[in-house]
Amino acid sequence: MNCLQVQELLSPYYDRESPSDADAAVTQHLASCERCSRELEGFRNLSAIAGSLANPVPPAQLWRAIDEQLDAEEPSKSLRPAAQERTSWARRTALGSALAIAATVLIAVGGWFAYQSWFGNAGHGGDAEFASVFGRYLDEFDRDPTAAQQYLVDKYGGEMVDAAQAERTVGYRPAIAGGMPTGYTVESTCVMEMPCCTCVQCNCRRDDGTTLAIFEHDDEEVDWFGDSPVTEEICGGRKCQLVTLGDRLAATWQSGEQYITVVGAKDQKEVGELVAWFDERSQVRSQ
């Protein structure tokens, strides 16, 4: 049983609802897998937090107050500009007050802040769910890159596209739309609404039959890889964040206005060559 299969079973395993044969297989896997053991520990911590929460009741007039604030009149088209500005200001003030009241609801409920205190900044932009999803993607990528790509597409409502479709979706022409350097062939491209941004991802086949995954995205996040040790190196003249994944590398760097993340690089030399190629493509697009 691999990590992907085990992590799908962790919830029923923790609740003691999994079949006995699956339970035994999960237990055996957890004995030698640190990643999945951390996932299980997350269930334990969340259960403890949930058990310690009170069940506060919102103030009786809370929702009525919110409704009254949000029901402020729309500015009339017949108002003069100055009057429209005053009315717009009043509406913004009302909305601000309503949001402040809504924030009080979150504080009263308390669970949100308990959730944040547990997950902190783990994962992508503080999104622990993304860290877990991408961790599963990495596990699956090592076994089957095509299945790994499909896993992300299913998870984030993505779709397989061609270069023209990708450009219309993200608002810029992805570097991979012009093909890859000698030795690489684009096999499949998809666009996904990830927690950070709309991301273009492709699987590229090397001449030797191995696969390299490339993500083009708008955000600067470098914590896609959870708590894996990250090193900073200069590759192809660019500052890169590198993560060792078994006998392969993952890397993230800025290229023009976008950021590139690759999974499955053979070594730092290959990362440097890819950095130089993406920089060249970025310069061509900006001309």
C-alpha cells in the first residue's frame, strides 16, 4: 500500500471504521512512513482542538444588525456627483461595520482561530490542505506522472487544454506554448484553479522516456513542498529554491512576471538549463 492509498484511508482508520484488512495494512505502512504518520497526527490534534471548543451562541440581535447594515439604500442615478459620493461613502461605512460584526461572529465561534493556530503557515500560503494534496501529488508523480497530473486536475477542477486555451484562461502566453527545448516534448497541458492562483501545468517527456513536470504560476510561494528541507542556489543566473525528492529535484524561481516550479529535475545542472531557457522565452514574450 502506497502513501496515496493510505492517506485516503486515514480518516476511517482514525475513527476505527476501516475494514480489518485495510486497518492492518495502514498500520504497517505508518510504522515506516513519516509523512503519513504526520497526517495521522494532524487528525489527532484537530480532534483534540474540536473537543476543547465551547459552543457559543451568537447575540440575539446579531443577524438583524447585519441585515440592517447591508440593506443601506443604493445611490440613485439622479443624484448629483457630490451626493453620489456622500452616499457611496455611507454605503462603504455601512459595509465596513457589517464586516466588523461578521468578524465578531468568527471570533465568537472560535473554531476558525483554533484551526489556524494548529496549521499556522504549513503548506501553500498557510493552506495545509494544499500541502497535503501536493504531497500526494509528489508521491504519485514518482510512480506515475500521468496519474499524478490527473489527480491535481480532479482535485482543483482543472481541465486539459491546448496552448491557445491556456493563454485565454490565464491571460498570458505560457512559455511552454511555444514548445520545449531540444530533448523535451510537451505531452499534456492543463489549467487548474489552485489555492494560490490559476496555474498552467504540463508534463514533458525527455528523450530518455522520463518525465518532468512544469508549473507556471503567478504567486511567489516556495512552500509547495511542505516541511521538506529547502536550499537556495544560483541556477542559470537566477536564485532558485531547491528541494530534494529522492533521486530527483524540485525547484522554484521567478521568470519575468511569472514563477516556475519544476518537479522531477535530474540535477542542478538541468535546473540551470531550464532557468536559462525560460528566461529567454520571457524576454521574447516581453518584446
